[in-house]
Amino acid sequence: MYYQLLSFIPFPLSIPPIPSHPIPSHHQIFSSPKQIHPKILSPLPLPLMAFSILCIFIFLTFSTTPSLSDPRATQAALICTNTSAQPSDRQVFVANFLAAIDAVTPLVSAQYYGGAINGSGNTTVYAFGECMKDLSRSDCDLCFAQIKTQILRCLPFQRLIRGGRLFYDGCYLRYDDYMFFNESLSGLDRTVCGSSGFVGGNETLFRENVGDLVRNLSLEGVNNGRFAVGSVSRGNLTVYGLAQCWEFVNGSDCEKCLGDAEVKIGSCLAEQEGRVLNSGCYMRYSTQKFYYNSTSGGQPGHGGNHLAVILASTAAAVAFLLIVAAISFFVWIKLAKKRRERKQLGALLFTVNNSKLNFSYETLEKATNYFHQSNKLGQGGSGSVYKGILPDGHTVAIKRLFFNTTQWVDHFFNEVNLISDIHHKNLAKLLGCSITGPESLLVYEFVANQSLNDHLFVKKNVLQPLNWEVWNLYRLRRLCEVVDPNLEGKFEEEEANRLLQVGLLCVQASAELRPSMSNVVKMLKDEHHEIPQPTQPPFLNSSSVSAEISSRDQSETYHSRPQSYTQSSGNGISESFIEPR
């Protein structure tokens, strides 16, 4: 149904184009006999636009009477290509797309078809639209107003998809990145069969009727100005059909397209209706009459109630523009984020974005259910640790650092890059980090069950627990005596001494005295790198040294270890905190 207007709207309308990017100078419109160029008006504020739309619909509701109409604005198929424009061309491509669609609209309204070309090079947009020739002018405008809003489902703004075609039963709209106006067939052509099988009659006769109908449509469509409708009745069975070639498809190509459609539609003969949607033509049959159904007056070329059409088209156009505005807003947010990252990372941006160590903040945030308390594994001196599940299903431990690294992001990322290469059974592997969000995050492998204290200090089989006797042995130059006896002396003493001495440096009481991880890596990898002397823990004295060494020499058994307490969670992982005696 559509509404026939009885009176006059008492206020003017101004419809803004969104976004307001400059339109490229290369602009071609296919129209005859007069060329119509798109016109840019000053944008209205969003609240005023919304108020105008509300006034239109209130006015239409109370000031109109209904009359029967059938714009056939039902989707037959939406086909989107898999090619996209370069992100760097986003602004120009979107501007060209909008200009091309806007240019086609008045041409279709004036003459039932129209084509336009906007832009140059890789951002050129070719657009074409056409209504079925049996529609009244008002039905054509209504159908095309709706199809323009739905072509956006091909995501030309979000994903910069460069081609899409949308078939309605009353009109057609396509945009692409090449000149397709006279194309008859393509690899994206479709055959769409109905979902209701033929019942209640002679199936053989039905098939014969459909066959005769589409054969006649194919012949008449070529000879009758690229358009034909008709029906075939035999017995108690009647089938109705329509065939139309698009305006720029010439005679021989139209014949080729409709001939192809006649063959393809044979696959639908078990159903009550079927359609062939080719690049250059459209064909449909049905057991129900679907053409020339308008009783609103104004058959093709005879005008009609233009004001009602304008209002309906305006409402659809405003809806289209609001969709564009919403999409543009989200695109703006994404671009603003990228600008912030460029400002924050500078020359490091390319390295970070192409590194396997880089995780987006949004991905890690979702992996932890936005750092929900139920996913918290524990808390240490530098941050809280959460369990997270990445999109690929891998479980990780994500640490939220209490300090932010934005002031020294290059140093932080280089440290992460260096440490991630370290592999040790007693170290949770560092998988990467996030440095582009509002806080700094580290991503570790998830080690289920037990704590680091359990792995290092709890006796398992014949393994001996470690304690501060290590320092005492270091002073006596007997550091290798703490090496696991299961090795039976099969190790390099000098290497063992270096590893243990580095370990003592890392557990010094003063954090300022401990080496950075980059220096630790250098000391472990470079045997010529000088290792500083560690300082004595403040809670040890000479008497404890003598007592523990004597005890060990007598029994060869460890009798003491530092106290510890463990904070754990139901997720099965914990952090241990060592206290001095």
C-alpha cells in the first residue's frame, strides 16, 4: 500500500549529503536527453532532521488516503563481490560511491533507468539502476528508494567492497569497479527457485506451460524493446511471466541473455515460481499474476501523484543518509584510534602492527570477559593476572600492569620482544603484549594447576628444595653443590655457576640492584659478558652461613626453606610470595 496525498506540506525540506567529502571532478552520467548532476545542499543538524522525518510521517498518517500499489520491493537476491578498495583510499572511494548512487536516482525517477561513473583510477565507481517497465512511476520511485538503502548490506563503507548487485522483483541496482553496463552474462549470475512445490494439478502440463511461456518471453523480449510479459493457460493451469533486458544491453546481447535465462529457469520447473538473475536481464514465472498490479493511476510515462512519491522517496533517502551517518561515525572512531596509535607509537607503529607479539587491547579485553573478577587468577607486585580465552580457543594468562608504558613504549616493546625468546621449564612463556590500549597488558602461556613455589620448592621424587643456602655456598665458592644430583655431574660447572650467580643477582633485596631482563639475557647468552657480584641478603648473617653449611655437610639433606604463602583461585593457577625469615 502507499498513500495518496490530499493536501500540501507547509514547510520546506533540505536533505544533506553525508559524509560531506569533496566530489572528484571526473563525473559521468548516462542520461537522455538531458544530463542531471548531483546537487550538494547544506547539512541539517541531526535533531532537526529527525524532527522533519517525524513531521512527514505524522502528516502522511493523518492527511492521506490509501490506494492500492505494488512496487514489488521484495528481494530476489543480493550478490556482493569479494574485492575491496585500499584502506588508504577510503575517503575517496566512499565519496565516489555516494555520488554515483545519488546521480543514478533522479535518472531512474525520470526515465526508469540510469547509469553514472564517478572517480578515476582504482577508486572509480560505476553504478546502474533500472525499474521494471510495467511499474507505475510512483511504484518505480518507491522500489528504488528502498533498494538504495539495502545495497549498503554489501558493506561499501565498512569493508570498502567495490561491487554489489541487488535484485528486487520491481527494480535493480548495481555498482562495480568496471564498466558493466552492456554486460549480458557473468560468473555471479543466479537462478532462484521458489520454495513451494507445484501441487494440485497435472505436473507435466504445468512444465509444458512454463516451457512455452519462457520461450515466448525470450523471443518477445528481444523484439519488444527489451521487455515482455504474458501468460500461458491450458486446462485449468495458468502461469504468468516477465522478462526484461537492462537498457544498455543491445539487441544481440539481450537475445543471448534471455536465451540463457530460458535454459536456466528449467531447473525450477518443480516449483510454483522461478527467477533467473543475469548480469544483463531478469526473467520470472509464477502461478500468481505479479505484473501490472498497480491501480494507483500513473502507468509508466503518465506521471501520477508526484508529491506523494517525493515524500516517500525523501523518507527513504533520509533513512539511507542516517545509515550512512551511523556508519561514518563508527569509521571515524576507528580512524581516531589509528591516529592515536600513530601518535603514541610513532616510527614503532609498523613494527608493532606486523609483530606476532602484538595483541589488540579489544581482543584481550573480550578474552577475559572484560577483566571479570571470576577470571582473576591472582595479583603480584606489578599487576593483576586474569585467565583469558583467545578467539582461536587458546587459553592464556593476561597481566594488567599497575604502571603504564606509554612514555617508554619503544623500550617496553623491545624488552618484550627479547624476553619472548627465552624458553625454560620453570618460566611461563611470554607470548606478547598490548601497548596500544588505555593500559599495558602482558600475555603469558597458561600453566594450569600449582604455583611457581610448588614447582621450585616442593619435594618431588628425589629433587631437593632450594633455600638461601645457595648464597652461603656462593660465598664459599661451592655453588655447584646445589645442582640437582640426578645430573650425576654431567654438566658444565662454569655454565652452572654463571646461571646461579645471575639468579642471585635477580633476587637481591633492593629492586634497583637487580638487572633488567635485557641484561639478564645478555649475561646468559654471552659467556664473555661480565657478571656483577650479588649483594648478601640482609636477613642472613655469618652464623647462619656456618650453621647451615655444617648441617648440610653432615647430613647432605636440606632441613630448612623459606616460609611462603600462596594466593590461588578456583581457576587452578596461583602466584607465590617469598618472605624473608
